[in-house]
Amino acid sequence: MGAAIALALAVAAPLRAQTTPTVSIGGGVQSSFVHTKPDGGDGSDTFALNSVRLYVNGSATNKIKIMFNTEYDGGHNTVNVLDAVGQFAFSDKANIWFGRFLPPSDRANLYGPYYSHHWAVYTDGVQDGYPFIFQGRANGAMYWGQFGKVKVSGGAFDGASLDGDTTVLSAGRVQIDFWDPEGGYYLNGTYYGDKNLLAIGAAGQAQGSNKSAYNVDFLLERKVPVGGAVSVEAEWAKYDRLGGYSASYGTDDGGYVLGSYLFPKLAGAGRFEVLGKFAKARFRNGATLKDLNFDQKTNEINLNYVIKQFNARMMIFYKDTRFTAVRTNFKQVGVGMQLQM
């Protein structure tokens, strides 16, 4: 009898060694109230379910991983594929991704709305103007690697699904961290005092011989004793017949600077933060005579209450957007809420 039990255990051992692949599931939600007042017009009030995300990550082996994320788009009442990626992580210096994901681009695209520093992200005519299928994503393949404080990435992406041009789009980015390094491929708009950061990045995309987009971006963040932080973020970008904020204009270029201070003293469950941003974008080379050249200036002020960094925060914002021609000036004031798990 004892011999039979020993034999059964020996046969079953290899089966038990085949461990179940690990899977993690998370989610996020953004909701807001916004009052919009155009110059010379009546104001409007909107309660919006801006976004709901489902995050799924799993491992086939310790070096082969899968990332699958979806997003509910409140504006269109649809659920879309955000990321669907096969990841081969051979080492910090050698990572290969296939599928749909954020291609090499500006820091703003690589942190997305849930990891941005301010609320009214991607409304200034500068940030994240690279072409995309949905929420900055593209279908393709990419290499990225981390060499200490230097991060590089490069890939090729399907042009037809991005802008109707069947020519393959190429993309690349280089980033240098002079102080603390940022691990991983995706980035943050702030680290809320967890890092002392001085990072400079440059990215570019090209499709064929006459379409290109490129940018340089900057993030400086210093810890303040007992939990606070001071931060400065900036970017300059140019979209030359590739991407941009309006299909009616061949060239869209401009820049912004953002500054913030996270108070170190706890106020209840969280900390208060003040933030200001100024941006200027220029729209040139209109498709028709009616598409006049114009500039856009955007001023934004936030009063944020940070409870658990990107997992729980409230953001009160005021934004003043002005145009030199074509479009109507408007102001917005509102409050946004973000939760993640």
C-alpha cells in the first residue's frame, strides 16, 4: 500500500509543478461636473462619466506577459480595446511588444489621463497630438530597453488604421533621467514626492517622406520634507502633416509649461496641491482659404486633493481658452474625481 501511494505521488509531481499563470485585475473611473461659458453665449452644465477602465495583466512564463485593458468612453457610450499586448521581457535592456499599445511619443501620451498631473489634459493643442486609433494607441511592434538612467524605444506601426495611409509609421524615443530613474515603459506626469526627478525626453514619428511629428519634453520634481513636492513639466511639439489637433491644418506646433506644489501637511485623509499651466499652440497651412491661421492660448489652474496619489484624488479646475481667429473663446470651471484599484 505504501509503495502504491509513493508511486502515485511521483507521477503527480510534474503536474503540480506546472503552476497556474498569474493574473491581476484592476479598474479605474473618472467622473466630472463642468460648467462651460463661451464668449457671447449661454453657459452649459455637464455631469459626465468620462471614463471607466478595466485592467487585466497576466503571465504565461516569467518572461512572457499579456496586457489587456479596455475603456468605456462616456462621450460615445461605447467600450473599446485600450491595450492588447504580448510582452517578451528578456531583461531590462531587451523588451519586445506586439499588439496595440502606446507607441514611442511624448511623455503626455505615455502617462495618459489617469496618470497625468492636471485634469484638463489633451485640450491645449500641444500634448499628445500624435496620430492614434484610440486613446493614443496604435497597432504594431516595438523594442524598448532601460540602460540605467537612459531609456530607448523604437517601433513600426500600421498606418492604415491610424490615418488611412498604408505606409508604415515609424516611431522612436530617447529619455535621460539625471536623478532618480523611472522604471518601465509607461510614465507618470508626477510622482507626488516619491522621486527626485530630472528627466529630458525626445520623440519622433514619421510616415513616408513628407509626414512627421516630433517633440522634446521635460519633468523636474523635488521632494519637500514630510511628504510634499514641487514639480515643473514642459513640452514643445510640432505635428507636420502627421497627427495634430485639427485635420484642417497641415502644421500644428507649440509648447506648454506646468508648475505645482504639493503641500507636505496632511489635511484629513490627503494633501492639497496647487497647480498652474500655460500653453500656446499655432495652427498653420489650412486646407482651404476659410481655414485661417490662428493661435490658441490655454491657462489652467487646479486645486487638487490627493488622497492616495493616482488611486484616489479630487481635482477642482478653472480653464480659460482663447483663440486669435476661427474659434470662439470659452471658460470652464469644474470638479473631477478619479479612483483606481
